[in-house]
Amino acid sequence: MSKLIQAIRGMNDITPDETAYWRVLENTIVQTIISYGYQQIRFPIVEKTELFARSIGEVTDIVEKEMYTFEDRNGDSLTLRPEGTASCVRAAIQNGLLHHQTQRLWYTGPMFRYERPQKGRYRQFHQVGVEAFGMDGPDIDAELIIMTARIWRQLGLTDLELQINSLGSTECRENYRTLLVDYFGRHQKSLDEDSQRRLHRNPLRILDSKNPAMQALIEDAPKLQEHLDEDASQHFEGLKTLLDAVNIQYQINPRLVRGLDYYNKTVFEWVTTQLGAQGTVCAGGRYDGLVVQLGGKPSAAAGFAMGIERLVELAKHNLVLENMPHVYLVLVGDTSVVAGRVLAETLRAGLPNLRMISHCGGGSFKSQFKRADKSGAQLALIIGEDEASSQTVSLKYLRQDQAQQTIAQDELVVVLKKYFQI
Ligand code: ATP
Ligand code: MG
């Protein structure tokens, strides 16, 4: 026997018993997003490396150590997308979607980051993301947050905490940056290696450090909240008023800076304590400068992305699966194989929502019933030689105590429709 070639560490198969949860979850999320008038955009999984370096920021964890970057056969540097925002902005500019107009867009798909694999953290993971362009007020920030809150309600998630913060405008961030360099400079000896390196190149990133040894120092750092300019602080007040009006509770977290450089003003995260260290299920914010940074005309922008793996883990027990077959068609004998195939297609035409497995491969009643049972079906429809010649079918209830019955084949659509409410 040849040696099995395993999947790459941190890149998981999603097996049939899992995909059922994924599909219900993704459908619920997408349906809500669509109900707010957002339209899907699809873009490639591979982009030029420069796109991510320029948008996410050279001095960030993602760009410094998490990207899957390779040379293609022409020698161009390409990267598997680590997130969707940069590609979405690139695609929107390139296809002329941003000029003098607003856009509400969503996307979904795999993202790739070379992280240390652990529960809730993978090297290939999946996101649903939303980006809104051309709207610069706090109303659209509020809409994004309100929409995510509605998604949690649909998924039966009640204990997620919303954390918000404002990163201010580019100007007040510059001033704040000086304060930070000053503060961390005075404590240079306590900085870990990453933070030492970031002190002058990107001091805000230090606030995003996950190193427990750094937390006390970060806690005492000057707070951007206290240095917001008029425009940014009005924007933040506007957002809070809207969230209050619809009864969405939030915590202001002054240390919330997000791991990517492009954000300004509003940033937010939805966090749970139920997933251990990997507790953020959704994160986003405003990024007004990015469109220009990537070569477009000025356009306000805000968005978020949610992590599907973490949400499946969290919401699994709330999801009602519509996965099991309703019916398993048992066919014994040569004439039944033909008659059963014909009947099956009549049923599918008459009942488009019927989930039915027609047995293939022959075998005794006993062996076919075993398969029927294992399939999870509620009902076995049986066609043996007798049923085939009399144009009848026998119904055997697999999950409830009810006697087997035989009915005419042409009554079946009506009977099944009523029984399964489909
Ligand atoms: P974290 O702080 O957990 O590293 P992040 O700030 O890097 O997250 P974003 O880039 O904002 O994450 O991505 C949005 C969401 O995507 C996260 O909140 C999380 O739910 C999910 N996510 C990010 N990285 C991973 C990963 N490696 N594996 C699984 N899910 C992830
Ligand atoms: Mg990360």
C-alpha cells in the first residue's frame, strides 16, 4: 500500500457531517446580509503581494510573518489572500464601482495565514465579509454593527459582547503616535522583541500585542480616546447614539486597535468567552484612506469580516439541520429496479423539496433496510416484485412505531407531501 499523503497542517477538510452545519450557518448569515441590500462580489484567491503589503501595512503580523507568498513561473511575487478587504477594494476600483456612487458588497471564501494552528486558528480559514463604500457618516457604521447583531439573533447567539473604539482621524493618530513613542520609549527595557522593532516604525501595533507579559504596560499607555479631534469624536458620539437607539449594548475598549493598518475612526469586535483564547468572531471598522492608497479616487469605506470556523463551533447546537433524507427507496428484484427508478423521478418532479435516496447496487431486503436505517431517513419506500406488478408501494416507518402499509403508487405524492409538510 502507498503511504497516505496528508493535508497540510492547519488546512482542514470539512467532512459531510460538518458541511451541513456550515451550509445552514452560511445561508443564515448571507440571507440577513442580502436583506439589508448588499450584493455579492467575487474576486480571486491569489493577488499580487504588493496589494496586501500596501494595504494591510508592512509592519503588521500578517505581512511580516503570516502570508503565503510565492513566485509564479514569470517570477512575479504572488500571495494567497490573507483577508478580503484589500482584494475587494482593488476589485471595486478596477471595475469602476466606486466613482460617485455608494456600494454595499459582501463576499465569502477561504483566507490563508501562516499562523500557529490551534483550536479556532487555522492556516486556511473562512470568512464572510461585508464592505460599504461611499458613505462617510456613523449611520453606515451603525448599520454594519446592527446587521451583525441581527445575524447573532438569527443564529441564537446571545452572549456575544460588542467592543468599540475610535482610532480618530489620520491627524490625531499622528499626534497620538508621538505620545506612544514617548511612553513606550521610556519603558523600552520592558518591550518584547516585536514591540522593540515596532516602537518607531509602527507604535500603534504594540497595543495589539497578544503577549501576556506586555499587557500591564499596554494597559497604562496613553489612550487615543482622550486625544480625538472634533470630527472623530462627533463621529463616535453619533455611532453611540444610534446603537443606544436600537438597544445594542457595547463596551468601549480603548486598547482595541485591530491588527491591520488601514483603519480609522470606528473599529469594533464581537467577542465571546466561550471559545477560549480565540474569542473574536467578527471584526471590522472604517477605512476611509484605503481606496486612495490603492489607486482609486477618494471614497469613504467601512466593513467587517466574520470567522466561519469560530461561528460554527459556537452556534452548532442551535442550528437545525435539513440534511437527512426524508425517504430511502428500497428496490428488490429486477423489475423493481426499473419500476422504482421511474417512480423516483415522478416523485422528484412532484415534490422538489423531497430528499430521497434511491438504492443502487441490489441486495436483499435486509441489507437494503440496513442502509436505509443508516441514512437517517424517516421512511423506507419498498418496491419488491409484488409491489412492482400491482403498481403499489409499501411504507415502513423507520423512526416511529407505526405499522407498515401498502398504497397505490399514484397516491404517493399526496401522502408524502402531507407527511413531511413539503
Ligand atoms: P485574531 O485577533 O483572532 O488573530 P484578527 O484580528 O487577525 O483575529 P481579522 O483579520 O480581523 O482577525 O479577521 C476577522 C475574523 O476572522 C476574526 O475575528 C476571526 O473570527 C477570523 N479569523 C482570523 N484569523 C483566523 C484564523 N487564523 N483562523 C480562524 N479564524 C480566523
Ligand atoms: Mg490574527
